[in-house]
Amino acid sequence: MLSKEKFSDSEFESLLDKYDYNFKKGDLVKGIVWSYDSEGVIIDIGSKTAAIVPVREARLDSTEPIEKVLEKGKEYEFLIIKEEDEDGRFVLSRKKVDLAYSWKELEKIKEADEVILGTVVSCVKGGVLVEILGIRGFVPSSHLRCKESDIKVDDKLELKILTLDCQQNNFILSNKKVFAENAEDAKKTIFSQVEVGQVLKGDVVRIADFGAFIDIGGVDGLLPLSQMSWRWVDHPADILKVGDKIDVEVIGVDHDKHRVSLSLKSLENDPWLEAEKQIAEGSPREGIITRIKHFGAFVEVFPGVEALLPHGEMLEYQNINNCILKVGDKIKTTVLKFNPTDKRIALSVKDLSENKKSTSEKEKVSE
């Protein structure tokens, strides 16, 4: 208790004013960071005792050090979330203040219909959850430009706000809307300029079993699986992922259907031209089995060049070597036929040089 005997009337009244406060739950107060302890941050808000900000109420991002978010000696705004306890100490929240400012900022962004960047925090049934300014929002599958399976945690998405209600904690966004609004103008521009043979820069926006869709400036062109590499590719995801930036060549333009066909492998040297210089009919060739079909096995006999080993030849090899051929096996063969124009090579497991030698010897004996 304060004793009036030690002060004049004016001094005592001034001192009382200093400690006279009427803080209550829900008030927004200013306070200076005093210190830190195991419970949280100690704040001076001008009351008789210090107030505390619990660790869970100190910041939006729990990974950030509290000492950096609330620096010692600096003044911040806080919300009183619990009135004085038995020790006369208030409980404060800085996180709720930051959230309030974030909701206000999001309202401005929605009103201006601006594009905002969101970070994917998890993929859930029916869409993905993103975080923006410390607030989590939901992007439905129908408003994603690519498949959910192509999206990963920490990916960045360009978004527009569809609905926003801080009272109901309702925050719905769209990734597709960002691109749809300018799609028609972009199509007109692209299709008035794009030509077969052009090399364009693009972003991988979606991956399917049959190929990948590449954004070449507002228009999604198709990069078919067959045009991804001279080498055999099982699935587009083996060499590409959503978000990759790549150079592609335009190999087809359909102005009526607004479709653009693209190629990656056309930007590489044709391996068949080099193979023609090094591979000859009747020569031995070692290769690796890349795939097996009911009619035979495909063997890569030169980087990017596949040859066919017919089913009958496969069986003969397996019988002689007492094995079962599988993808990835290395096998020695002989080039039976080579047609570089049609890009076809037929293989045999027989040693043709030995056959020719035997035939020649038989002819000599018969003579």
C-alpha cells in the first residue's frame, strides 16, 4: 500500500494516476517487452504488475524465435485475453493482434481483386490448405489449375480470394481464377505469334499419363510423352515435375481448336544420325533391355536408339542361357537389319559372323 505521509497531495495524486488503470479482457493495450521466461514474454503495460504473453500467444509462426518477434525494449500492441489473476497479472496475446491485422489486409486484397501468393501447408480431401499472412485458407480441387497429386507441401501458388469471413474463419481461394481471367486475351496474342519451329520458354503446370501441359505465356501447350526424350520414358513424372521451367519447340499449331503441340527431344541432336555412322548390319552390339512386349524386347543399343529383339530370339537366348530376361538386363546381340530412314533396327542373338563362316566352309567342301 502507498502511504500518503511520504508525499505531498499533488505528488500522491500523480503517483495514484500512474497506477490507476481500468484494463479489462478484450482491451487493446500497448506494452514494452521487459524480459523472457519459461512461460513466455513479460510485458510492462503500466499496471501494478507485469503482464505475460504465453508462448502460444506470442507469434503466428511458431518456428520463429520469440526474441526476434518480440524484441526486448520495444513497444508493441497486445490484446488482453485474461484479466488479473491472484497475483494481479494480466495475460496478453500478440498473435491475435497480428491475426486481426492480417484479416484486415486480406479484406483489402479481396476488395482490390489482387493476386496473392500462398504457401501450401497440406493436401486434404477435396483440395489444399494454404497459409497467407499467418492465416490458413482452403483452395478447392475445382479451383486448382493442376491436379492435387502434382502439388507438394511448401509449393507456392498464385491465388485470388473468393470468400472471406473472419467471424466464421472462412477463407476460400482460387488458383484457377488467376489464369482464367486473362486466358482469352493470352490465347489471341499467342496464336497470332506462335509458329512451328519456334523455341519458347514454358512452365510445367500439369502432368498426365500421356504427357505434360506447358504454359507458354497464357496458353497450355501439350508436350506428348513421345516428344520428351529420344530415350524411352515410362511416365512424364520420371523427368518432369510441376513448376519446372523448360525450353520447348513448337511442332504443331491448330488455330481452330486452339492447340499447340510441343517437343523437348527436337531440341536435342538426333541420335539415329550418329548411330548410322557406328552401327552396321551383321555387327555385334551390346545393349540394355528397356521394355518387354508380347512380340519381343526393346534394347537400347546406342544412347537414345532402341532396337527390337523378336520374341523368338528372346526365347532362344533364354533357353541357351537358362535365364529369364527382364528390363535392365544387359544383353549381347547382333544387328540383323538396320533401316535408319524408318528408325528401325532388328536384332538377333545368333552370331551372324559364325553363320557366314560355316556357310562359306560348306560351299568350299561342296566344290
